[in-house]
Amino acid sequence: MARKQLSEVSYGWNGFADRQDLATALAGEIADRLTRAITERGAALLAVSGGTTPAKLFAALSTTPIAWDRITVTLVDERFVPPSSPRSNAGLVAANLLQNKAAAARFVPLYHEAASIEDAAAADSEALRSLPWPLDVVILGMGGDGHTASFFPDAGNLEELLDPASQRIVLPVHAASGGEPRLTLSMARIVAAGFVALHIEG
């Protein structure tokens, strides 16, 4: 079912001479998509990934003159660590994206203090339910093992994470290869987005 759903999605491949050209072009595409969403429904919803790859993209996007005060930013996935941790995606987004003009955006993190990762995922799903779904733009990264979001091959609940019919918004992830427990948007929420970019460099 998931394979059939994904096979019906149109996609394209874009190559660039260097990382800066990639960042500039992708920032422009994201800005156009968000502006279109704001024009159509008065608000826009953007989900971004962490890691080292998007730093240049975030810098370019943060200075783009769009209606950031009508944009909500959240995360595709997050480690179960506080924002003060150097491994926090929320910390990376705050330091690199939510600056300059983009400082006016509303940010909804995935990490909350909770007794367990399962409790955190349930609280996240409740907190995110009021956002203007579906996502307008999703920016995915890719790990060295080929995973995206927190869909690790050794995740104990991988089938649930990838379920295209899932009604869950945020799910907990336990995977030895992922290090800390993680929180991730479900595949169903990601593929329902208006625009999904897999941002890779190499």
C-alpha cells in the first residue's frame, strides 16, 4: 500500500554546481510554496529536518522576505533531548533558521519533558493537532545508512511509522542505530504534504 501511494507521486531530480547554489535554489522554491499557501489559506506549515546538511539552506531561507508571521515551523523528527543539547534539532533550527526575517515565524518543537518517549509522542500529537494541516512544505535529509526522518531500518515499530493510513501525527522511535530515542512525524503526514524535498549533498 505504501509503495503504491508513493508510486503515484510525481518527482524530479535537481543537481547543482555547489552547496550554495543548492541552498539558494531550494530556499527560493520553499519561499514560493509557502507564499502560495498563505495566499490560498492565510497560513502555511513548514516541517524541517536537522543535521549539518541544512545549515546553508536555513541561512538563505532566514533572509527571504516572505510573510513569516503567518508561517508555523515544526520538525520532521527530533532526538529525545532538551534544546540545550548540541544534538537537538530544535536548537539547530533556532540558531540557523529562526533568525533575521524568519524570527517572526511560530515554532512548534517536538521535544517536551515527559516520563517516557511514548508520553512525549502523545503530547506532541495533541499539541500539533491544531496546526493548519496538511503540511505545505517538508524538507527531508538523509542519514549515512539511507534513513530519512527517523525511519531507521532497525526501528522496532518501522511498519507503524510507514503506515500510509496512520492517523498518528507524531510517533516514538526506538532504534539502536539512532542513538537516543526519537520522535518523528508519521510517513502519512509527510507524504500528504504539498511539496516534499529530499535535501542531500555530496
